[in-house]
Amino acid sequence: MTASFPQMTADLLLTIVSCISFMGLVAFVSWRQTRGRVDTGAGYFLAGRGLGATFIAGSLLLTNLSAEQLIGLNGSAYGYNLSSMGWEVTAAVATVLMAFFFLPKYLAGAFTTLPEFLSARFDEGVRRMTVVLFMLGYGLVTIPSVLYSGSIAVLKLFDVPELLQLDYGTSLMLTIMVIGALGASYAILGGLRAVAVSDTLNGVGLLVVGVSVPWLGLQALGEGSVGAGFNIVLTTETHKLNAIGGPTDPTPFATLFTGMVFANLFYWCTNQYVIQRTLAARSLAEGQKGVLLSGFFKVLVPLLMMIPGVVAYHLYGPELQSIDLAYPQLVRDVLPVYATGFFLAVLLGAVLSSFNSLINSASTLFCIDVYQPFVGRLVSDAEMVRVAKRVGLVMTGFSLLVAPLLQFAAEGLWQVIRIFTGFYNIPMIAIVIIGLFTRQVPAVAAKVVIVFHIIAYGTFQFVLKDLLPVHFLHLYAILFVLEVAMMLAIGFWRPRSEGVAIRHSAKVDLTPWAYAQPCAMTLLSCVVALYVVFSPVGLVGDGSNLFAPVLLGLLALNVLFWFGWHRRLTAGLGAHA
């Protein structure tokens, strides 16, 4: 490094100080909240089954959102339109299904991991196969990709090579190591509670940044007037506001009703590192509140993480060298110097959230589903936590080695992630659904489907891709239907001699949240409303006479539903009294 400290500008110092200050605050609060609470297995893996709705929602949000969304979604809006919001908005539907169908089953059995549930429903063989899939997916692709994409975002936004006078490769390695070390410290030392607390605090910061950047961007576009900037976005180049994706857009609209459904179901209802914070809920009611609240945050994502891309298009035109430069360029141009450190801290927090969640979940999977069954005895809490921390260190070290190699992926990072995730996401959701809602389907059906999917998906991806050019999301849907049909057929041909009933535990209060149903109605209405707004019916083109009636109809439906539900609850309480 050739640059000396005296050469650093006051702006740079301010950025560094403000970044360290916010990250230090997050670390201090997380430490205070976890002190003395991570000595037991339940405390380390599931935060003592004591997470409330706020921490669950905050952790779910930050676990899901990371630097790749900030860069990628805004880049997609800049280069195309808002069609990619389908990945975010339709997730709200999956959160509703999680709250009402999956979460009650998981909490009733007091499970720590998804493979633990599959062991209870099927057998240890299915458990081992799913653990292998999860661990390979996390270790080889998911954790390294989070490190790599987060590091790339930091490099792009803050021009680290120029700042430190280092070449690109060295800067990338250094950034990956710093982010990895910081993330691991939360996950390894503090367990799930530390992850959840830090995620929630960083989530607040992300919302502040998410609102500030489009606001300042609109102000710059309107030459000092947010209203004038907003008017430009609404009246010129309105095709950029279209969320109804065509065949050539990144996310065709038809895919929302095929593979997108199952991709979201896997992520929000069966993916261990996501559902682990819901398994830590102190009650079903708190879990439902947290999951549904995260759904509302997902509905806000397009407004916070795609509109800036549209604003960037109006400011810079189509002249940027890469669509992925849209958000970094906008941030550099509109964000005040005093806020850049806070933004850097939030960006790092979003990256760290996904990383430390994955490390914690990988440690949990190994301890609960590999180590404890392998030793064949009751493992003490102290031993379990000690093993978990060692596994976390090993996974971190392995990820630090793999992450830089992703820059050499010939087809790009997203292609690698997409291809690999496709090997296990669809059979996982198929097996879980069959496991939850049938009793006679045997374990062999789950094993057959796992093997079939790996072979079939690999064949479509690497052998028949050019002969049968099917969008990968449609392929998800096709394979899901085939695999569910296969499991049902095997269950009909060779049913279990005795039906399986999942054990119920008294560890968690299973009383549902009284207002879960009207809240879910409002959430789904928001999804519909958002697609109406960002469509030819709404803000795209000349609009339609149906725009106002549709939105008013949705509003009236929700008012009537909430009013009727409240009256029903009040009447029920009165009758009980």
C-alpha cells in the first residue's frame, strides 16, 4: 500500500469514522443482548426459543436482502424495467403460506432443523441426504457467493483499489477477508440471538438508506424539487415502470405463476438458514407476526431498491458502461459525505447478515443432524456449542478460500448460483409438502425423488438445454409436478404400514395470532395493488380507467374484512366471558 495516512482526505476519515461508529453500536447492542444466553444448545442455535416478532422480521429481512439486491435489482430497473420485482413481491405470498401452513407444523414438533423434521416424518436416510444437499449448497456456493457479491459491491461503491492503491485482485481478497471475519464473529461467538439482534439493527439502517437514496435521487432529477423529479419519472419513459415482464425481460410475467411459486416456497418455507429464526419464535403468534411483517417489507423492496435504478436512467440515460453501475453511481452522486460511512456500514451489515446466518445454520445442521446422531449418545450443551463454533470456523475458512474463485466463473456469478441451487430446491419443497400433508408416503419415495431430480435437472441444464430451451423457472414447475406425482404414486403402490403422526411438543405456545388472517389479506392485497400500479393499467403508458376502481375495490375489501373480523373476535370474547 503506497498511500500514507496523512494523504487521506477529511471526507475519507469521516466515512471511516461514521462506518466504524455504527458497526460498533450494532456489535455492542448485540453483545449486551446475548451475554450469558448462548451457553446452551437451545440458546446458541435457537436463541432460547425466545425471539419476538420484531427480531424475527428484522432478521428475515436482512438475511434475505444483501448487496446483490441493491446492485442487481437497481441495475435490472435501469437496464430493463421493474419486472424483476417479481422475485421480491411474490415472496409475500410464500410468507403467508409459511405463517399458516408450515410454521404451525414446525413449532408443534419443536424442531431445530428441517432435516430433523424429515427424520421424524420419513427416516434417517432422508435426513442424511438432505443434510448433504444443504451443506454442499451452503459451503460450495451460497456462503462464498454472499462473500464475493458483497465484496464486489463494496469495491464498486467505494472504489477500494484506488482508495488503498492496490490492484483489483488484492483488494478483492482483502475485502472478502474483512467481511468474512466480521460476519463470523457474530455467528460463532453470539449464536442465533446475536445474528437476529444485529440483523434487526442493520435492518433499521437499511430502511433509512432505502428511503434516502431514491428521495435524494428524485431531488437531483428535479433540480432541487422531489415533486418535479417524481413528475419526470411518472410522465417520461414510463415503460421503465412496467412490472409486467415480457418474454425478453429478466423475469417474464408468466414465470410468477410457475417456477417462481416454488422457488419462493423453498426459500421462505424450507431453507434452513431462513426458517431457523422462525423456529426460534417464543410462540406461534409471535412467529406469525414476524413472518407476515417480513412480507410487508418485501412488498416495499421495489420502491426502495428498484426506483433508484429508474431515477438513474433518467439522470444518466443508457450511457453507463454496465447496468450494475447504476446504483453505485447514483449513491456517489447524491449521498452527502457525512452519510457515506453510515451507508457503508449498512451495506456491510446487509452482507454480514446473510453470511452470519448461513454460518450459524451450517453449524446447526452439522451439530443436530450429523454430529449428535453420529456419536450415538446425548451430547451436553457445552460440547454442542463447542463443536458448533469449530464448525463455524471451518466453514468460514473454507468460504474464504472458495469466494475469490467465483471471479473466474465463465458464465457469471448468478448463473453459478442458479444452476447449483436448482439441484436441491425443488426436491426439498416437494418432500416437505408431501411430508407435511400426507401420512402414508414412505421414505423410499423421498429418496427416489432426490436422485431423480439431480439426474433430470442436470440433464436439462447440461445436455438438453439447447434442444429444449425452457426458462429455468418453468423447469422448476415441471419437475415439481413430476416429483410430487412420483411420491404420491409410490405412496399408493407401497404405502407405509402405519401412518406417521408428527410428535407435538409443549415447548412453544401454539395459539395463533388473532389478527393473522386479516393481516394476510392486506398483505396479498398489497401484492395485487403493486402490480396494478406498475402496469399498463396504472402508471405505464396512458393508464386505464380501471386503475382507480381496482385500487378502491381492494381498499374497500380490506376495510370490510378487518371490520368484520374485529366484530367476530369481540363477539367471541364477549360470549366466552
